[in-house]
Amino acid sequence: MKAALEQIRQTVAAELNAAHDLKALDALRVKFLGKKGELTAILKQMGKLSAEERPVIGQLANEVRADIEKRMENRAAALKEELLNLRLAAEKIDVTMPGTKSPIGKQHPLSMVLEEIKEIFLGMGFDVASGPEVELDYYNFEALNLPKDHPARDTQDTFYITENILLRTQTSPVQIRVMENQKPPVRIIAPGRVYRSDALDATHSPLFHQIEGLVVDKNVTMADLKGTLTMFARRLYGEDAQIRFRPHHFPFTEPSAEVDFMCFACGGKGCRLCKGEGWIEILGAGMVHPKVLSNCGIDPEEYSGFAFGMGLERIVMRRFGIDDIRMFYENDQRFLNQF
Ligand code: DAH
């Protein structure tokens, strides 16, 4: 019996090492210590022993039992720790890892500069107005003092949709729409897309952007136009900016002028950017033609106004030294990410 007990002690030690989870451990407990377990089976035979042997074997049996229990406890604790470590390793979060960056877009250079220009005019008390890109001939030409047979129509290569509907060739029709709906004082800018059937090359695009300006009130003069544009130039290019007016002709203004800004890169000395001119043509402008005012139901005897129009692309190209207008529309990330 003594040998049998020692045998059990050995077997348990070996089998415990092979038990790799708590379930297997529990099975061993039943196998050795349970009611029908191997140790229990031996203890049941104690009755057959002599009176001298009984206490000796009894003590040994208790020792073996205590030993087995102790071993099982230790093994259980070791297994639990092993499982916990496995779980911790699997669930580990490294808070020092860099996060996954999701790419975010950027503002288009045209939008950037347009925002800047809008801010400048908003700061001078202008509102922002808009009109349709698919426009009536009446608003794009007729009401702007360009009747059907007017030669200046030829200079604007118009996309006609029907005889009377077209893609606007300029933002000037917004002047008419605003004046039809709003009595003076009027002080607006109208940025937007315009269309001309030009072939696409480095300096021409069938779609581009203009920013229109219109001020109508009592006693508005050419001096107000000059003052407003000078202020605009200073805000856009700095306090040293200068502008100059050259006589020109537009059907919807009288008198009319083309307005140059002194080259912001060379300060008027002439450089690559201004092609040696020292000045850059930025705007068309003038005093609103009396006929245009009366076309909108505004009495030219009572009110006067000035208007101006500029191309956005040209301003942005000069600002960033971009020499091909097509860059704006191709959405090449290598180009767009530079701004
Ligand atoms: N609409 C003209 C163009 O596209 C630009 C222009 C010139 C607008 C004079 C104006 C202006 O408002 O007064 O060429």
C-alpha cells in the first residue's frame, strides 16, 4: 500500500505537468481525489490493515493527499497566470505607436486667392452677389449695351445654347440682375465662372473665373473708383502697391479704362514676371454707362456708378509664378499639394 501511495504521488506529479488548462486539471482532481478516485480507492482498503500499520499508512495517505492538493493548487495558479499573460499579450495596445493619418484635402489655389479678394471687398462694405452661368443673351449682352449687331460681341467667343441662351462670357450680367432687384445704394462683387470658346493652351481656357464689382449711388465718381481700386491693390499686394489707368473702351462703361497694378515682384523696374513692363494688367473698369442704368430702371440723372471686372486665374498665376493655366483644372496632386 505504501508503494501504491508513492506510485500515485509520482503519477500525479507527471500528469500535472501535462495538464495545460484548468479543465484538464479538474479532470485530474476527479481522477485521483474524487469519490471514485485512485487515492480514495486505496484509503477504502485501510480497514484491511493491521492496527499497527493503520496509523502509519494513514499518516502517509494524508501526507500524499496534502501533497497532491498542494501540487494541484500550484499548478492551477501557474496555469491561471499563464492564461492571463497570454491574454495581456494579445490585448496589448501600444499607445506610443503613431496614429494612422487620413489624408485631408487642401484649398485650391484659385479658392485661396478668391477668399482673400472677397475678404478685402467685404471689409470695404461690399456684398457678394451671384448669377446663373447659363444666361440669357439679354443679360450677357443686350442690357450691357451690346445689341445684336454690336461688333464687340465678336471678341467674346460665345458658346450659344439657343439663339437667346448662352454660357455667360463675363460676370457683368450679374450687374444687371442685381440692379433689377435692388435700388441704390448698390455695392457688390460677383465672382464666378465664365465661358469662351477658346482653344485650351497655356494662357487660354474655355472656362475661367472673373470677379465683377459694381457700386451705384448718388454722386459716385471716377475718384471713388480709383480710391476703391487703390485700396484693393494695397490690401492684395501691400502698402506700396500702385495702380495706373489706361484709356480703353467697354460698351457698358463710359469712360472706360484698363487698370494695371505695379508689378509686386520688381516694384515697377521690370522683371520676368511682368515681362519687363513693370506693370501688370489686372482689371477692366469704368463708370457705368447711363444706358445700362436706365435698362435697369435706375435714373442716370439721379444716380451714377462704377464697375470693374478682373480675371482670377491671371492674378493667381502671377501670385504663385504659375505659367500654365491648365494646371488649375487638371487636379494633379503634385501641383495642388504645393499650396
Ligand atoms: N466684362 C469685361 C470682360 O470680360 C470686364 C469688365 C470691364 C468688367 C469693364 C467691368 C468693366 O465691369 O467695367 O472683358
